[in-house]
Amino acid sequence: MQQKQMQIYAFDMNCVGHINHGLWTHPRDRSLHYTDLDYWVDLARTAERGKLDGIFLADIVGVYDVYKGSPGPVIEAGAQIPVNDPLMPISAMAYATQNLGFGVTVNTTYEPPFLLARRMSTLDHLTKGRIGWNIVTGYLDSAARAMGFEQLPEHDQRYDAAEEYLEILYKLWEASWDDGAVVCDKSRAVFADPSKVRAVSHAGKYYRMEGIHLSQPSPQRTPLLFQAGASARGQDFAARHAECVFIATPSPQAAKPTVDVLRRKAELNGRGAEALRVLSLVTVVVGRTEKEAQGKLEDYRRHASVEASLAHYSASTGVDFSKYGPDDPIEQTSTNANQSALAAITKEASRPVTLRQITDQMVLGSRMKPIVGSPEQVADRLAEWVSQGGVDGFNLARTVAPESLRDFVDLVVPVLQERGLFKADYAEGPLRQKLFGGSGRLPSSHPAAAFRT
Ligand SMILES: Cc1cc2nc3c(=O)[nH]c(=O)nc-3n(C[C@H](O)[C@H](O)[C@H](O)COP(=O)(O)O)c2cc1C
């Protein structure tokens, strides 16, 4: 039987400290160069050398000010602040590569859909169909205040608004310009046929608009759709819209129920379980031998910041962890922030979790325990995630950058390829076609297809 091949992305962010906080202080770390295109182009070339499916860029609008009721701890630690626009480096990375895909996070809550539609279409043109969009709705009150609102809209309402937002985007991307609308006939001086171009409109609870999409059809039209919310409402949204879902669970066993629910919900939506690819967040520290990897871990962990990690986690969950003593159990509360992140340490945990148990896991400055070992051991663990957790692949969090990506590409990728667990080369066509086959356009089972003319 042919083995399932993993999808693998390099997970990054246009900032100094992404997930594994404090590691920018390591002497070999180069993430302080995030303001230079050279840094991003080098990263993209390394990822493509390793045949990675893409670079996945997180983003945040707002600052983490829940911990100690202040943004001070994250400003001091460079933890996702400052953070530059994630879309900007993509053109340069696309120019330097031929096959690498890009997943980019953009929040639906603070930007009119009409403008985002054009930015995504522009990138789909410039990348020759290699762009994906990670749809997020935000979880920070600080962002809402910065954008002129009193506070973040309520959790489920954010998803309701995002449903409408997507409907508008689908209309713009799939229905405003027909195939064949652009004729480019120099002899008749006709660029496009007006009878094949139309304004789309929407009048809903959250959005009203009417307009012709500003961009001509791009290779994929709708970018590949990623999503990263794991609450019940988030899963419903993912099962309807997403093609790749990003989850963060501590083990394959913990991932399995989420993966099963997502696939079942996708089936109920008439999309088929295979329409969804689930990617797990992992941190890998690999050496040529287990001993070398353990040595690297010890070296890295001397630079990790538990304080910055707690500040990040406080913002994600909406719980100020500075108010807890080391052995106090974390209370089961409801949150308007990231419900799945909080559930993971309260009601879904098999026993009450204490602050000490959380900080004990923050080996590298994040709440994800790293996979550490020789290339073969890392490959074994990743294979377990696929066989036991049912995931389709991984988003690799950086540790010491770009060393961690180079190590993965040089040491782990060849082992995965040898075992038939990872592709030897890229497939043809736009990103969606590389991952799912087909034409590069959304399949007819996707809700966007209903808006096609
Ligand atoms: C693994 C994972 C990664 C996420 N990455 C981002 C991100 O880069 N930017 C962002 O604003 N939100 C991010 N989120 C937040 C979600 O998109 C969502 O807004 C939040 O989790 C609340 O939804 P939930 O309660 O359904 O999980 C992420 C969530 C998860 C679970």
C-alpha cells in the first residue's frame, strides 16, 4: 500500500519572536534581520530546497497586554511586537522560487472584504497561483481598541461575520469576471468584454457592498483556504470553508478527536473527509545523533523565555496567568479569546492543570514541547502523528532561525523521502493543484462554487 505523504510548511512570522520566545537572543539566531528581504528570500530558498509545501506566515493585529495587564513584558521580549505586514515579503520570496507555496494570515474583522479580495488576487497573480490565505477572526481586545472599537466582537459573532465576509469574497473571486472575459485583442483595441464582467452585491447583517472585482481572474481565483480556529464554532466554520486546517495539540492522541470531528463535519457539509487536510503545529530540534540533538536542546533552552511565553499564552486564552501561584489549578472559565487554547488546559484536560505544569512544558519558550532526536527518531515521531493522530502534515515552528529550518531540510527531509513519507519533488500547477490534484480551482463541492456564474 502506498504511504500517505505529509504536507510540511515552515511556520514563521514577520517579527523577531514568533512562538518559541527568547530564542532570538541565541548567538546564531538571525531573526533580528526580519526587516531585510534577504532574510525572507534565504528562508524561501531553503524551504524550496527541502521540497516543503510552503511557508506559512502567522500574523497578529494588536499587542499582548493581558499578562500583568500590560504590554510591557512582550515589548521587552520582542514577542510578536514589533510585527510587520505578512503579505509584503511574499512577492520577493515568490520571485526567488518556482514551486514553494505561501499561506498568509489575514484577519477578517478589521478590513473590508473588497480590498482584501484585490490584495489576495494580486498575490495569486504574482506568485503564479501559489498563494493561500489563513482566515482568522482575531482574539485581542487591544486590536479592537486600536481599530476604533470598544472591544472585540463576541466569539461566535466573529465567525458569523466571517461567513458573510467569505460570501462576498467568493462572489468577487469566482463570479465577477467570467473565464474568457479578458481578451487582450490589440487589433480591435478591446482589453476585456464588458458583457462578461459584472458587479456583485451583498446585503447582509454585517456587510453591504456592490462592486466589480478590481483584479482580473488569477490562476486559482480563490486562494487556497487555511483556517486555524478549533472551538466548536471554529470547527463548523473550518468544515464548511477550509481546505487546510491548522491545529495545535500536545500529542497525536490529543489531535485524533479534533481531526475526526473536522473530517466528519466536512462530510456532513457534502465535501468529503478528504477535502480537508489537517496540519499540526510542531517544534523539532534535530541533530545528526540523539546526543547532538539533546546538546542542541540544552544550548537553545538557556535562551528561552518562560515569561514571554506566559504573556503570549495569557493573550491567547484571555487569562492573566500572573495572578496564579505555581500550584494553583487554572480555573475553568469561558473566554472571548481563543476558546480552544483555554479548553486544552481546563475542561478538556484529564485533570486540573497548574501553572507549574504549564511552565514546565515551556522548554523552548512556548507551550509546545519540542520533538528532539536524531533524523530517524524525528521521522518516527512525525509518522506517529500521521498514523495515530490522523493529521496530514505539519507546520514547523522555528527555534533558532534559520538554523532550525536548515537542519530539518538537511537531516529530516531525506529520511522522510527515503521512507516514502514525503515527496521527492513538487507536482505541477498552482498550489491547490499541487496538494489536491484537479485544476487549481476550488472543487464543485466547495460552497464557493455555488456563486459561479
Ligand atoms: C493553531 C492556531 C494558530 C493560530 N494562528 C493565528 C494567527 O496567526 N493569527 C491570529 O490572529 N489568530 C490565530 N489563531 C486564532 C484563531 O484563528 C481564532 O481566531 C481563535 O483561535 C479563536 O477561535 P477558536 O476559539 O475557534 O479557537 C490561531 C489559532 C490556532 C488554534
